[in-house]
Amino acid sequence: MALATAFLILLVAAPAAVYGASHTVGDTNGWTTGVNYTAWTSGKTFTVGDTLVFNYDSSHKVDVVNQADYSSCSSSNSIKSYDNGPTTITLDTAGSNYYICPTPGHCTNGMKLLVNVVAAGTPATPTTPPTTSPTTPATPPTTTPTTPANNGSPPPPPPPPNGAARSSYMNLVGVPLVLATLIALMG
Ligand SMILES: [Cu+2]
């Protein structure tokens, strides 16, 4: 069971890892001053499991900061700090992620990046509710048909119908045959 479960988890989790996109910050400009990173993020979708690749030289760093420090270009409370690029950061949580360069003057010159990350499991969430919904409606219908079926059972005695059907068949075929024979004899 444990193995099977693990395998299922792998099957479900693998796509996110396999298809996680790699985003090179600033494209060919890399992580430097004079680049509009708001424009760079525009139109891009960042999903949990994607990676950001910061390409920069020793005059820059990458600090992960909170929203307030992003706004004020403060690196004194940095959550994480990277130097010695290139640096690859995996986006492992949905929500807003803030990055700045702590080198004096660089953040205020535009070296600040806000990335809004969306959950990768979005499709999986809707899948669960639908499964539950169909189950609920399915139960009542099953019960309802059963009741009418019982009511209908007495009159039609399905088993006899087979015999009856044969009788009908005989009537349908036999009567005309008899009539035809009679007509032929009379004719
Ligand atoms: Cu810098």
C-alpha cells in the first residue's frame, strides 16, 4: 500500500517538477541596474515549481525581502541573500515574492523584482469537488428509479411477458396465417 501510495504521489507531483518553467530574470540583460523588471514580469505567468535564474556579476546580489522592504529598498531585514551568481531560486510558494539588490543605490535604480506566483495545483482542486458532486446526485436517482420499478413490476410480470410475447407473436403471425389459409381454402 505504501509503495502504491508513493507511486501515486510521484505521478501527481512529477508533472509540476517536470514542467516547471525557468525564467531568466531580465532575459539577456540579466540582473542589473537600468532594467525595468516590472515590464519584464508583465504578461508572464509564474507557477509554483518554476525557477528564477538571476544572472549577475560581483557588483550585485539578490536579497529576498518582504513587501515593505521591497517598497523602501531596505535590505536590513532580508529573508535570504545570495551572491556569487548566477543564482537559481525555485518558486515554491504561491503569492508575492520580492527581490532587491542590496548594493547601495541599485534598488532605487530599478533593481527590484516583484513576482506573483500562482499555485500549480489549480486543476487538481476543481477535480475533487466534481467527484463529490456527481456522487451525491447519483444516489437519489438510483433510489427514485427503484421505487417506480417496483410499482411497474407487478403489472408487467416481465417473465411472463416473454411467454406473452411469444403468444403475441403467434397471434400476429398465426392469425393471419389462419386467415390466409381460410381465404385460400374458400377461394
Ligand atoms: Cu545591484
